[in-house]
Amino acid sequence: MRKFFGTDGIRGQANSYPMTAEMALKVGMAAGLVFKNGRHRHRVVIGKDTRLSGYMLETALVAGFTSVGMDVFLLGPMPTPSVAMLTRSLRTDLGVMISASHNAFHDNGIKFFGPDGFKLSDEIERKIEDLIDGDLTPALAGPGDLGRARRIDGAQQRYIEFAKRTLPREMSLEGLRVVIDCANGAAYKVAPEALWELGADVISMGVTPDGFNINKECGSTSTDALSKKVHEVRADIGIALDGDADRVIIVDENGQEVDGDQLMAVVAQSWQASERLSGSGIVATVMSNLGLERYLGSIGLDLARTRVGDRYVVEHMRANGFNVGGEQSGHIVLSDFATTGDGLIAALQVLACVKDQDKPVSQVCRRFEPVPQILKNVRYSSGKPLEQEKVRSAIEDGEARLGTSGRLVIRASGTEPLIRVMAEGDDADLVKQVVNDIAGVVATAAA
């Protein structure tokens, strides 16, 4: 078990342990020491989203990295996938993103990318944690070896051009009216600009961040406003990113939401037809709908499942030769282009399918009928509710009731103090009853 790292970096309430300036300072020092090797000048690139606490954590991280002799390149507000891309492009030793993704403004987090642009392994995260708990004073750089920090000009245009090049050179989005909701987050400048440069008629939402409104009633976790805007302006498609733009949810021309499972099916079928799909199918997590698995099977493709977290999806993709993977929540990983989930690039691939097929989004992006699926989150304050006997007994009973016609997934969130109770199956009433029964037992245990 790791002490500070969850499924996606270190995360918590801003200015409360472990998301304090003091901890960020130690994290910068520890991570810098882990990634210093050789006698060359070591460099780290740091991006952030638009949360108020980003200023505090950014400054503390800079102090930590420079104190151990690493130079720092500051990007300002930029999507998480752009940090991964620029980590490789700028040949830095480490990439850092300050973000709590889809969480509200009061949370924040620190994500890391290695020099290859991929998220860190559990083993490296443990090395960083071991150093955080130790005395780092002896490892500090001498007065003449301290690092320098500077802001990088042109980073936004580098990422925009990178995203545009994922489409064929002759591809134009001219004739498509697109509403883009940037969740008042990290992509509020780059996403609308990229779509406009590709020829789309762009209507932007969620592009006025104030430090507090990131993900607030907008973005991929709250698409009601986007659906209304699509209706209002008679758009062909709505695109909702989350706070750090590593996930995407689509809204069709009728205002109906299209989740990550459907988007993976769209890309998988399209790439299969054009002989671009690698591996025997795609990679998703245990949370992806059974309907996706059945659809892929009907077109001769497999669905490989991993534990929740896009980095576990990426690990399986790399180890087994897949180039399409992701999560129902909208993390879509297309490894031909990116090393992590990229909401903008995934949206561009969907738009390419819409243009190629010359059909409404509602037809292009509805590849299967989802099996009834219900997810309930139960908040807890302390302890380990899932280890209690009455909870384990309720889970076993639920599995028996669903039998072979359904699935049950119970897990603790890696980013919030929540127990997630998910069930799916062909009998909607039974699924609902099983989830409610287990969630009730978990709530009692967590009280």
C-alpha cells in the first residue's frame, strides 16, 4: 500500500494534509532526487489547471525541485496530456501536472510523468514516498548548483499543432457546428482554438475560469448546460472536457450524452475497418458496461479489463500491444498519439468518424444498447468498511443474486473517501435492488 499516492497521483483538499505547501515542497525534492541521474542539467516541466490553490502548490514544487538542482519549465494552465507530450518533446527528466481532474475547486493534486511521457509505476511512487518520509537535507544542492525556473512561451501552440496532426492532413471540420465545454479548466484556451483552426464553427462554454468555478455545473461530469446549448444553437455535437482535459464526454445533436464506452466502440470499429487497430481489441476497466463487451464480441474484438485507473489501462496496452483503451468516465487512450488519456484528441477522432460517415452524431456514436448499470457512492470518514464481515456477506449475497447474467464491482475510490458500489445486468429491477442493499450495508458500516 502507498501512503500518499492514489490511482492518479497525490490528491486531497487544498491546504490540508497532504495537499499543503510543505508537502508539495517535499514532493518536489523527493521526485527530483529520484529522477536525477547522470551529470547533465536536469529539467522538469510543470503544468496546472485553473484552481486557486494551483499558485500555492506550483510555487512550492518549484522550490522543491530547484533546491535539489533541477531546472523548472512552467507552462501555466495546460491540459494534463499536454504536459505528458511536452515532457517528451522538451526532453525533460520529469513532468508534473497540478490538478484534481474532475473534482471541485477545493481539491487539488499532483500527477507525475516520467521522461517517456508515461505515468509512474507503483515502484517509483514508493521510492518517492520513502524519500518524503526521510531527511532530505543532506541531498540538497550546493549554492552554486541550485536550479532555475522560467516560463515557457509557445507551449499552447505546440500542443495545438500536436493535436491537429493526429488527423489526416486533408481533414477539415468545416461544416460542423461544435459546442465545446472546457469546464473552466486547463483547456479553456487550447481546445476551442484547435477546433477553430481545423475549420469548425465553434461555440465555447466554460472558458472563464476564476479559480473557483472549475467543474462547477459544467464539463464532463455535468453536461446539462452543454445539452441545452447544443439545442439552442442547433449544433451538430457537444464536447465536454473535465478540469484537466484528460477525459471527454460527447453530447449528440439531440442533447443526449455519449459516454466513454460508446466512444471507445466508435474508435475501435473505425480503426478495425481501416486496419489501424492493434491487438485483439481494446482495453477498459472493470467499470465498463457489459454492453460494450458484447458489442466488441459481435465484431470479432476482445475487451481486456483492468483495475480502475487510466494508468493501469495504459500498462496493459503497452504490455500486450493494444492501441485503444480507456474508461467509461471518458479517459480515452489512443497510444498511436498519446501516452495518457487526452480528451481533445479523442474528440477529434470522433469528429473524424462523423465527417467520414456523413451521418448525425446520434447514429455514429450509438454502437450498442448499454446493459442496465447503477453506480452508488457511499462516503466514509475513516476505517476500512469493505473489510467488515457484514459488508463482505452483503457483497457475496449480491453476486449470488446476479448470477451469470450480471456483474458486481465494489471498490474504494483512489481519489476520494468513497466506496463505489456498481452492478449491472439484464434485469434492471434486480440490479437496482442489489446496489441499494449493498450501499445500505456499506453506509451503516461507514457511519
